[in-house]
Amino acid sequence: MIEKREFYINGQWVAPSAANDFSVINPSTEEPCAVISLGGQVDTDAAVAAAKAALPGWMAMPVAERIALVEKLTEIYQSRSEDLAQAMSLEMGAPLDLSRSAQSGAGMYHLKNFIRAAKEFQFERPLGDHAPNDRIIYEAVGVAALITPWNWPMNQITLKVGAAAIAGCTMVLKPSEQSPLNAIIFAEMMDEAGFPPGVFNLVNGDGVGVGSQLSAHPDVDMVSFTGSTRAGTAISKAAAETLKKVHLELGGKGANVVFADADEKAVKRGVLHMMQNTGQSCNAPSRMLVQRPIYDQAVETAAEVANKVAVGPALEEGRHIGPVVNEVQWTKIQDLIQKGIDEGARLVAGGTGRPEGLNKGYYVRPTVFADANNQMTVAREEIFGPVLTMIPFDTEEEAIEIANDTPYGLTNYVQTQDGARANRLARVLRSGMVEMNGQSRSAGSPFGGMKQSGNGREGGVWGLEDFLEVKSVGGWALE
Ligand code: NAD
């Protein structure tokens, strides 16, 4: 059993102010795998005080030196990526191969993109030729609280820490209590990289405790949050009293619009994308809208592909998907699958219960619903499990209407060989991101949503800007 009760505050590992043990459960076995401590107000205050004290020095440090520390971090990250992968598989159930590649790899990817973006970013620039005595200065927002979820933990931690650090913010990270181990390893890496004490602090805790304490804290200038829309609303309300900046990355219910002229792999690709990380991705293409002429064939293909998706323990190598993160999520997914059946969607693969041969562990059957309409619960709610909902459509206008008829707006997908049509859709789909024909977005592109999917943009130059204030100076002396 791993025991990691300490917090990282002001450059040191410190004991929690009070005993408040929390068992981390291995979702592959349902057995406890680690014990951490949940912090309280005293721990939150200590971490925020350390971040506040470190702020002036960190802001004053030349940006090149801050970048150099993040570069050092990438070297250490490389050497510890296997530790990170093992921890994530153990605590949140991503299969080892995925943990080693995408889960752990995402962190390195984001840190490198921030370094590249920062080297080109003008932290001070003239307003324009018409106003030689005006300056625009990009300045750190201040003390940032970083609250992260369990589904892509290292992805989300590096998106926040990398940008905040380069921007000159000091920070307190509160990772998900469901997946604290990878965050603790990350804190060890920050320590080894030599960030000055207080620049980065980690306090474990839950949402109602450390999460809301950080959101309401008068000395926290900004909260950067990724997680559920429910928690995003609670954080926004708690932050309103002190009018802090709130940056939100929330859920999604992405449409994958498959036109009759889509390439022949489009349906298979869409199903596998949905099942990746056991469906626990906010940008999952969870509603597959298929044009009528190819609809029946698409349903058949989707069912075949889903039936072939293997499910198994996270710490085993292989191309299977793992369990979902915990019992609460497992039960929620079961209820939603049942709701799909009750509301009349046609179940063509999977269903309720565990996959054959897996009696213990939070395993879910890869599930596909066909003949759904966009008002059904399985088309409206973010299921956060390996469940795909298929909806037929006739015209481009109808597809756009269905795709946009959701409170979310994170990522939509378009499959067509008609380039002009793909571009038309990219312009009218109400989401922060659109990906076409299986082509993902490139390094340094911004990740974030519209509507109830949030308001932040993470990654690359946009991610840096989220941690920066814009200061406008008149009467700047020309040197
Ligand atoms: P969550 O929003 O409850 O937790 C995410 C983080 O926020 C955790 O660190 C948690 O401790 C913290 N938190 C929770 N309530 C808080 C509060 N009131 N104040 C401050 N911090 C708070 O998400 P979850 O329980 O991990 O997952 C539940 C649902 O969230 C999922 O089913 C899914 O729909 C959604 N989700 C979305 C994403 C995403 O990337 N968009 C990621 C994870 C979960």
C-alpha cells in the first residue's frame, strides 16, 4: 500500500495539519491502492501564503530564466515518465499502453509547446506605430489555484502548471483526490527542477474542502479549473465574492457528423475514438450523426467495432480499454445505459452489467445506441463512459442543427470528402474546436470550449495568455 500523506508547500514536504485519511481505489480491482491525506483550511492557507510570498520574486525573474526551469522540468519529466504511467494506470484505470503514450506523453507535449510559444511571445510590445509612447505589458495574474480532474491527469496538470510558471504566476495545485499519485510525482519533479520555494505548491483534498477553500480564498487571484460543469458552477459562485478570474474547462457532448461521402474508415475511427480512455474524455465524439444513405451500414460497422473492443485490467499491456475510474461513475454510466434503453434508443452493442469474465473492477461494456434522437438522455448528457449514441440525419442543415442543439460546445467532428462542405461546417459549429476527417489539431493549438463547456483556452500561446493580465501604459519613455 502506498502512503503519501504529505503536501508540498514552500519547497518542502510537510505533514497535513490534521489526520484526514483518504483511500485511493484501484478501479481495476476495487481494492485500495494508496492512502493520502485530505487537507483542510490550515493547509490551504499555508499553501496560498507560500505562493503569495513567492510571487514578487517569481514575477521579477526574467522570463528566460523561468523558461529555463521549465526546460529542466522536461528533462526530469522524461526520466520519470514510466513512474507517471504506472501511477495513472493504478489510480484511474487507463491501460498501461495508453498511460505510457498519450497520458504521460501529453505532459511533455504541452510543456514543450509552452516553451516554444513563450520564446516567441512578446511580453512587452508597442501598442502600434500610431502611438509610440504606448506600451502593452503582459503581466502575471498572480497567485493561481489549479484544480484538476482524474481523467487525463498529467495532461491537465501540465497545461496549467507549465503556462502559469512561464507567465510568472505562483500556484497551488489541487489534483483530483481520485488520482493524486501522479500529481505527487509531478511535485517531486518540480522540486528536483529547482523552482524557488513557494512558486509551486501541492495540497491534496476534495472539492468541498480544499477545492472550495481555494475558490473563495481572498489571496488567490485566479482559479484555473478542469472538470464537471457542476463543479465549474460551484467554483464560479465561490470565486464571485472576491471577483477572481475563473478559467473553466468543462464537459462536452461532441457531435461527429458523418456524411454519405465520408472516407470508408470514418465510422470505425469514430467508434474507437469514443472508446479511447474508456470514454472518459470531455472531447469524446459521443454523438455520431450519420447521413441516411449510409446509416444502416454505419450502425452495423459501429456495432462490430464496439463488440471487438477488448476490456481488461489497466496494469496489463495491450490494446484493451480499462475500467472507468470509480464506483460512482460506474453506477452513473449503468443508469444512463438503462435510460437509453427505457427511452427507446436501439441497443446494438454492449448494455448494462460488466463485460463477460470480469466480475470485479469498474468495467463497462463498450456500448452503442442506434436510432436515437437528440432529445434522449443519452444524446444530451455527458456519459463519461464507453457509450456511443448514433442519430440519423438527411441534410447538412439538419446535421448542423442537431450538432449545435446541446448546452455544450467543446469539440465537434466532421467526416466528408467535400472540402468546401467541411469548411462550411467548421465555421458554423458552435464549439471551441472542430476536427475533420480524423485529423487532429496541431501542436500549440488552443484547447477549450464555448457555452457550458467553459471559457478558457489551454495550450500554446493562448494558454500563456490565460495566466496573463494585459497592462496598458501611456507616456512610455523611449529609451
Ligand atoms: P469534478 O468536477 O467533481 O472534479 C474535478 C476536480 O474538481 C477535482 O479535483 C475535484 O476535487 C474538484 N471539485 C469538485 N467539486 C468542487 C467544488 N465544489 N469546488 C472546487 N473544486 C471542486 O469531476 P469528477 O467528479 O472528477 O467527475 C464527474 C464528472 O465531471 C464526469 O462525469 C464528467 O462529466 C465531468 N468531467 C469532465 C472533465 C473534463 O475534462 N471536461 C474531466 C473530468 C470530469
